[in-house]
Amino acid sequence: MNRSLNVRIPEFHANSDEDLCPRGGDEELLSFLADCRSLLVLTGAGCSTGSGIPAYRDGAGRWQRNNPIQYQAFLTRSSARRRYWARSYLGWPRMREARPNAAHGALARLEAAGRLACLVTQNVDGLHQRSGSRSVIELHGSLAEVVCLDCRLRLSRDKVQDLLARENPDWNAPVQGINPDGDAGLAADAWRDFCVVPCPRCNGLIKPDVVFFGESVPAERVCGVRDALGRCDGMLVVGSSLVVWSGYRFVREAAGAGIPVVAVNDGRTRADELLRFKVSGSCDQVLEASVRRLLT
């Protein structure tokens, strides 16, 4: 059964980090990568921080932003949709202009070298594909596309941006920061005069093609990851605290099947006790150095 993204997760115990997971370094990571001929990689927000997109959580796994959009609120409350699209309208240009960093490039080179069974990402920024990765499962979807919930018409996010701009020619608001899911932080009432656009074909409700909190990951994506787990001989977690069930469950399944799991993450993860070891540091620097040595 797919669990939704708003599953309740207990808080970490701040004093338990060192006891739960052995620390590794560059040599241990290089040895692990060399031993794996069919690697499954799971990436999170920390993989994209080097591209200027912030992470959801701090090093202790604590949530760093307020009021993420909830699926049921988006479906049932026009005010929630107005708030979402106003924030997205200002945040989308920043996401569109983001560029892959060295971590994305390193993983693309691993795939090109035939060492990846699959790359699974919890991110919705599309940076893996822009870096050249092809075997990608976007667990939570992609911000670059929008879908009508009534007639299923698919639109590019750029097309929706143009529609929103035409409906809101004089609207603007001070941006108080960009969130990792692509929307902007705004003052509490800044979005109230923003006009939302309907589907241009049927006048229905449009939604970004991403999994909101409270929404289930599509079953075919879950099956795709499990198929890749059956073909891999190691799992590498990159830049994820694994607090959300949608990614954590695959680490649990890998560990339960005897597949070694290693993480590159600058901070705690929910799965620390399941990891063979963890390498701390920025994902772009750690991965670029290890993959360069591996493939040289």
C-alpha cells in the first residue's frame, strides 16, 4: 500500500546520531562504488543545494519551512490554490534557471559508464535529466509539467506561467525566499489578489504534476523502483534525510534484502541504523571527487 507524504514521523533524538551509523570517508566511498556494478541511487534535496535550491530540512532532520501545500486543501479550497499559484508564479523562474551541479554530473557519468541500475529522485527540479541522466524515476513528479485533473490535458509549466502572467499583469509581491519545491515565500496576505487560471481546454482544475503532501506516489513508480532494487547490488542515498516514507521505505527494503546501503548526506537520516556507513559533506564535492577517481 502506498503511504502518503504526510505520514507522521517521530522526531529524531538529537543525541543518538553518532551511535546509529558508522562514519565513512572518501576511500570507503570509492571502495563501495568500485564494488557495485549495478547501483541504485536515491537522491533528495541535498543533491540540488549546490544548484541554489534549498533543502527541506536542517542537519538534524528538522523541517525548515512553513505551510507546504496539502493535497486535500488544494483540491477543496480556492484560497489554497490561489496561495499556491501565487507562490509558484514567483518561484518558477528561479527553478527554471537552476543548473545542474557537480553531483548531478557525477551521477550522469556513472550511468554513462554502465554502473547504474536506476536513479530515483525525490526532487521535482529536473536537474538530473538536464545533466544527462536517462534512467530516472521522478518519485514525486516534475514541476516542469502541469496536468488538468478533469480532462487530463498536459501543459508545460512555462505555458502556465504565460497564462498566469496574462491574468495578473500588474501583480507582484516581495519574495521572502525560495523553497525546494519551487514556490516563493510571501507575506501572509500577499497572494489574496492573485488570479488562478483554469484548464484552457475544459475550464477544469490544473495542478502541477508533482506529489503533494497527503497524496500517494503513483503505484507504477513504486513498482519501477522495486524492479530496480531487484537488479541492483548496492544502494547509494545522496542528499536525503529519508524522513518521508516515500523514499525511506526503499532503504528499508534494500537493507532487508541484504543489499548494502551507503549515504552521502550532511546531517542525520532516518535510516542511519540501516546504513553500512555515511559520508558527511556537500554532495557535489564528495560525489565529484569519488566518481572522478573511480572512472579515471
